[in-house]
Amino acid sequence: MKAFSDKEWASSNVSVAEAREAQAKWALQPIPARLGFVRRLRHHIAAHAAELAAAAARVKGRPVAEKLASEVLPLADACRWLERRGARVLAPRYCGKEGRPFWMRGLTFEVQRRPFGVVLVIGPANYPLFLPAVQTLHALIAGNAVLLKPAPGALDVASAFSEFTRVAGLSQGLLSVLPANVESVSAAIAQGVDKVIFTGSSENGRDVLRQLASQSTPAVMELSGDDAVLIFGDADLDLVVRALGFGTRWNGGDTCIAPRRLFAVGSKADELRARLRQTSLSTLPLERVSDESAAVAGAMRSNFALGVSIFSRDVARARTFAARIKSGFVLINDLIVPTADPRMPFGGSKASGFGVTRGDEGLREMTFPHVVAIRQGKSRPHFEELVTDPGWLFSSYILAAHGEGWRRIGALRDLIGAAINEIKSKKAHK
């Protein structure tokens, strides 16, 4: 796969042209053929996991072992998920008689998932491999070509991943790695990419959205978080303290859904504050609240809504409060790790963005629905000019189809009479 220097990208649009040409051929391949590439890629990742982790670790000076766990392992799992689930998610959906309105008789529908074309993936620095790589793979398997713009300092890991895809057999032009600067984003948008997948800060996301608005380009925006942790009155404080230690330590605390605000119910707040003073977790803001409803209200005060964690021994009760929370992800008695499950969609609401990546929904985000309607038989009543007043006819049909009781029966009788008169009138006009 080709990586472009700043000078090459500034002076040429060859990457978009090549991507469009390659994508047209790629989209014609059956999904199982595309998925064969993912299987080969997964095997190559497994054989060279340490090499890929080392490239990811260099971006922010993190331990290689941590990157094996936080980026390479979930990437390999995401590949396996695509192999097993991708064809089913992207398969056409057929709609026949079931649920079809009476006046649509004779029609069948097929809802196909079509690729957008060229997708621009803008990656973050905190997870420079896992997040953009999974998004890239979803876009590719859906039939798109991808321009991958890594975060500053992440060009090497993006290029390493691109080389892995080349070894796995991905065709030239389907994946291009752009320079790690904002100018390459502006140039790609100006040249007319078909969708953008952005992961990063809210400020940078808004800058990208302003550019997309002029082109009416659709996007998925995965933006900043300000995640709250709710500690209910029956919470296991040993578990809470361990979880908070992990959440602030993992990836150096540079995780969009790391714990940022704590809300503890009643005396649990005093107990937790005393426990935290004995650790390095005391820069965490802790607010005492009167009850669980107040804890939820505190979490919702933020304009960001990416994730929230609840700690409680009563899981059923925690679930009832989780239903009141407006955020992309709610975790009960855990932090961060469950969001890496490849089956689960991930995204936020409010200032944390819109759209999702990963899971069934994330794979479908890389496509748009294309509906084909097929009319069988000779009947085309809507083509015929009505002799009967159409307003009266439609009102009667609506009442007959959706009314209740005797009024519905009366409307049905009127419709039958109108149909008979219509036939007589047409015969008389001939």
C-alpha cells in the first residue's frame, strides 16, 4: 500500500483517483472473497504481533506488552469477528408478503448494502493501531477503498499496518496512508471523499465537520469523553478502588472513556474518599450525592456522553438506572475493557459525537441502503385514471384498513361498492 509524503499529497490527487479505480473492482468481488483477505491478515498479525505492538508503543512511549493487550489482541479479535459475521451483516434483505400493505400487493423488495466509495479514516494518537485499523477493515470489507490519515507521530504504525494488508493480499490502491498533518485531511475532503470516520477531540472534530458541510459529506464522529463513575450505596469499594486504579493507569490514562468524575451515594462517598487518599487517585473529583437518581443526574450534567460506569451489587437495580443514562456505553461493575468487544458498537451522543464504529452497526455505517423494488403481475391500478373521487376513495380505504369497529366494516362495504361502480363506469366509457 502506498504512503504519500507531504509534498506528493499537496501536488497530486493520485491517491483518490487510484482509490476510486481500485474500489470499483473491489466492490464487484463477493464478500467471501474480501473476507479471505481478512483471514490472511489475522494470521499475519498473529505471527508478527510483537512487531506491530512495538510500532504502536513508540507513538506515546507505552510498554509493548500493554499494546499487545490493548491494540493487537482486540484487532485480531475484530478480524475474526469480521470473518464470522461480515457476510451475514452485509447480506441483502428480502421483503415479500409479510407485513406488506394491501395496496402494495404484487411488490417485493430487496434492501442491499452498498459501499460509499472512498472513505477517509482519521485516526487518534491514543490508540493509533486498533481504532483506525478496525475502522479501515470494516470499510474495506463493506466494499470501499480507504484513505488513512494517522495522528501526528503515528505514521510509522499506520504504515506498518498498511504493509501487513499488502502482505495479506490487499490490492494496490485500496488503502493509502496519508501524511499525518491537517493539510492532508483538507486536501482529501476537497478532492471529494464519500465518507469520513473521525476519532479525536471535539475541537478537532468540529473543524472537520465545518469542512464536510460544504461538500455535504457524511461522517461518523467519535469525540471526547468525560466519563462518570456512579458508586451506589451497596457497591463493593474494594472493586471500585481496583477499577479506578486500572482506569487511570491503563494506556497512561489516555483513554476517551477513562474515569473522569465520581459520584458516590451517601456514606459511600466518605468511605471512598478515605480509601482514595491512600492511593494516587485522590486528582479524581468525587461528589457525594443523596441517592442513585442524583448520581445519574450528576453524570448527565456534562455535555459529553461517551460512557458511564455503575458499581452496585444489585445488578438488576443498576440496569434500571442504566436505562436513564444518555450515553453510548454503560458498564456495570467494570471499566473500559468491555468496549473492545468486536461485537459491540461504539460511539457517543451529545458533544461526544454521532454514529458508531465496530459491531454490526459499525459495519453497516460503511454502507448505505440501496433498495430495489420489483413489481410482478399485470396489475398497476395506480397508473389508471380514476372515475370515482380519489379523495373519498383514499379516505374510505384508510378507515377500512386502520379504523375500528363498525366504522371499519362500513368503510369496507363502501369500498366494495365503489370498486363495482368504477368497473361499470369504465365499461360505460369504452
